[in-house]
Amino acid sequence: MRQSRLERGVLSPDTVDPHTNYRSYSSAQLRQGVTVDLLRRAGVPVTELTRWADYPFADRRQELALRRAMEDFSLDVAEEISRSDLARLTVQSTPADPLPWAGVSYGFPVPAKPRNASRCSVPKPSSCPLSTPPSKKP
């Protein structure tokens, strides 16, 4: 993985020994190396690491908080449906071109604020359609 970062110019060694190819990094590069390593552990793509010094941490946190809120919401819905009474499920089939569409309608309360979303400023919708039929082409 270090080679990939080196090839992309994310973290270049201060010097390279011509006989052993041993790479040396300066003290000033320590912060860059640690930052780049932690960003990679956080799932930041290598292509975004060239801007490590001005990385948009707040934007990334917002993106992750939204993704986590959506994951929590999906887990909440899955849990609710998995524990539901089958008699409460209404199955409908509606023909739609070019393939038939089937959906499930299930009413349940949706909390106003998702769990673990204290850093997420995006409001959670008050209801969530589990699926929608494909739009008909004019």
C-alpha cells in the first residue's frame, strides 16, 4: 500500500539510498505520513490523499454521519419488518412495463431523530417508502 501512495505522489521519501533503495523520510514528513495513514484507515480513497494538508474533515464527517444515519434507518426498518406480524403486511402486484413490479406496504412509526446521529444535521424523513414503482415513460 505504501508503494501505491508513493507512485501517486502522496508521500514521497526525502531521500532514497541508490544502493539499497532504502527510503528515508524527514521529521517534517512524519505528520504527513501519520495523517495519510489515518485517512486511509478512515476509508479515504488514495486519490483524495494528495490534499492531506487541507483535507475537508468536516465535509467527510458530514458524509459519514449521513451514511451512518441511513444505515441505522435501514437496520431499524429491517428489524421492524423482521419482527412484524405477517398479517400486517399487504402485498400488491402492479403490472408495469417492461417488468412486473411488486411492493410491500407496511405502516410503522419512524423516529424523528435517528440513533447515533448527533453529528448529522440532515433531517430524517418522517416516512420512508420501502420501494416505489418504476416511473412510466411518456
